[in-house]
Amino acid sequence: MSLKSKHEILAKIPQVEALLKTKSIEGLVAEFSHTVVVEEIRKVLSRIRRRILSEETEWFPEDALNQENLIKEIIEQTRLGMKPNLHGVINGTGTILHTNLGRAILSPKASRQVLEIARRYSNLEIDEESGKRGLRYDHVSELLCRLTGAEDAMVVNNNAAAVLLVLSALGQGREVVVSRGQLIEIGGSFRIPEVMEQSGCILVEVGSTNKTKIEDYAQAISAETALLLKAHTSNYKVVGFTAEVSNKELVALAKEHDLPVVEDLGSGILVDLSDYGLAEPTVQSSLDSGIDVVTISGDKLLGGPQAGIILGKKKFLDKMKLHPLNRALRIDKLTLAALEATLREYLDEKRVLNRIPVLAMLTIDKNEVRDKTDKLWLEVTMRVGELANCQIVETTSTVGGGSMPLSEIPSYALSVLPKYKSLTWLDEQMRKNDPPVFARIFKDRYLLDLRTVQEDEIQILADALVDVLLKSKEDEK
């Protein structure tokens, strides 16, 4: 295309002011703002100019400058640009605590409580009786003690922060003894040795990767020892020729030397799920064994918001409350509201498995998952059955979130094999949906595991799948 031809096309691009006077754009300005819409118009027109002037452009479709088409693109781009970056998605992966998808879903009660505290002033740090300043974690400490049997409890913003605070308050400048088999990576390359280094503790490794004995701990204790640390390997398992020191053995040894024992339980669970084939030590069992301080996550098996919960002996937690790091790592009011509401669900032992979404997804019978899968299959096949091979297949769900790494939960999934497009295309289009849908591609099939799909999301998921499959046929024309 000649330069003259390009300039002739450029001259046909409408002015910003002319577009602003159209009825559709006036409505867009009313919905958002003049500044936002003008910025988006300029972006769209600028992209068109660059495309026309590109050396690679030999032909430019005139309908691309059609006012109706331009307005449509401006509206689409404006809405896309104003859509919140953080938004809800549908989790069809079958991974219950999917770290990249936000881990635990809050219960309806917890969600309502967050909204209530967000829209009003609150008694976050004030004692209503005396009118004096209070402590924010007092709102949950009594609940936590009641549920776990701990002497005292406090909360910071995540479990890594909890471990950092515990080590800083109890072991700074002194030695901390830990088994080599428990030098875990918490996630995001955040490792126990590095946390210790930040806290100012001196790491003393004992035993080997697969075997550590009580004698190993005993030989490592010196006048410089501050505490014995145990880190639960919640995100991996060492199997085969292994040996591990029990909590009771470690506590007995620590008492002989007047040392505290700290356990990072990681995931942390308050209910025994062994009847469901999901074996994980409970917080209560750890404290009952005599462990002095326990740390757990709030947004994993507890089923609450991101938080680092510290439980244990009051004399040790008092030191943490006075430590300067406590202020830097403190929990915010919305997280606190969600955590309190989540913990209150546990007071009803008979209903907690149904009320906490994470626990419900862990314990729901696979036949109930099959029922949900049947609904999705029927909806999709009735509407676009000729566009894809859709089958109900048995699959395996996982816990995720660095929890119960060996646990596999029997489940059902809708298997989709599109007739006109690839699985990669289908996966990409489903992620572009509003809300985005995330699934798994396994053995040349697109799998939607309904264990992690909520009841009110089934119709939304069906509509999304139908729309994408219809698009797959249109693109082939």
C-alpha cells in the first residue's frame, strides 16, 4: 500500500469529539467517566493508525473505520479496562485449595460479616466496656482457645509471618534445633532456613533427610539452644525407610532442658477427617501432646481467610505480642471479620462439615458430585451435543494448597473433546469467559471436575461451554 493511500485512509478516521457526541458513547460516559472514555477512544484510534502505517500492512479493510464498528470496539475495550483485576472464577480443576485461585472459599456467613465490617466503623481496637484501647486479635483469641484447648492465641497475616514472629520472639540470636527432614519450603521459594535467618536464629540441623532420632536432638542441645522446632511436612511426604520423633518424645526431652517446643503445622485442621480417608493431625492433638506453640494457616484446611494463627502457652505468646514485628505483621479488620465468622461455624460440630465450603468439598460423596456432573452433561449435550464429544468420567480430586499431598479423592468430571477446535483453544476460550473457567487437560481430554464447582455455578458453566462450542463452529465457516 502506497504512503498516499495510507494517508487517505488515515483522513477517514473520525475525530474523538465526533465519537463523543454519539448516543452510545454518551451513555458510556454516563456509566463511567469522560476521562476514562476519552482515554479508551484515543487508545483504539491510536492502534488503528499504527496498523495503517505499519510497513507490513498492504491492505486495510474499510469497514474497520465504520463508526458502528468503532463504537462497538470502544465500548468493549472500556468495559474490559474497567473490569476489576481481581475477580471471581469458576474452579473446575478439582483442586480444592488451589493456591493460584485463592485457596479457601469463605462460608456465606463469613462473606456477609466481611461486608458488614467493610461498610461500617467497628470496635476493632477498643474495649466497649472501659472505652480504652484493646487488642484486635482479642476478637478471635477466646474462640481459638475454646476450639483448640490452647492457653492463648493470636493472629498475624499469614503462616510464614507467624513462624517468623515466633522465631524472632523466642529464638533471636540463639540456636534452634530442627530435623533435616523438616527443612521445608513453604511456597514461593520461602524456606524454613531462610525464615530462621531473617529471625536472627542460628539453625542447628539434626538427623538425616529420612531418619531423625530423639538422640539426635539430645546431642544438639547446648547452653545456646532457644527452642526445638518441628515443621509438619504438609506439602510433601517422605516414605519408605523413615523414622521421625513423636511429639511426646520431643516434649519430654525439651522439659528436661527447660526448652519450648514449637510446631509449624502448616495447613492446620480442627476436625478429624480420618473417617473420610483424609488423615491429617489436628491442632488439638498437637497441643494435647504438650507442644508449647503451634502455628497454622487460616486459608487452608481451616477454610477461612489468609491468616497466620499462633496458639499455645500464654508466657510465650506474651513475648510475641510485645515484639516489634507483631505490629508489622498484624491482621486487618476484614480478615479478622472473616476469621471470626469462620471459627464460629466450628461451634456447631454437627453442621460444620456442610457450612465450611472447603470441608464440604473434601467430604462430599462422589455420587453427589456425579449428580452435579449429570446436570452439566445434560444441559450441554441438549444444546450443542453435535459440536463436541461430552462424556462423564471418573477422576481424582486433590486437596491442594500444600495439604495432604498423598490424598486422592474419587470424583467425577465432564470430559469434553471439541469437534472443530483443539483442546488448547477450548481451554483458552473458557479462561476468557466472564467469569473465567479453569479446568484440566488430561489424556487428550478437557476435564471439568465438578467437586470444586459450586451448585450456583453449574448453569453459568454450562452457558460458558455452550457459547464457546458454538463459537468453535462459527470460526470454521
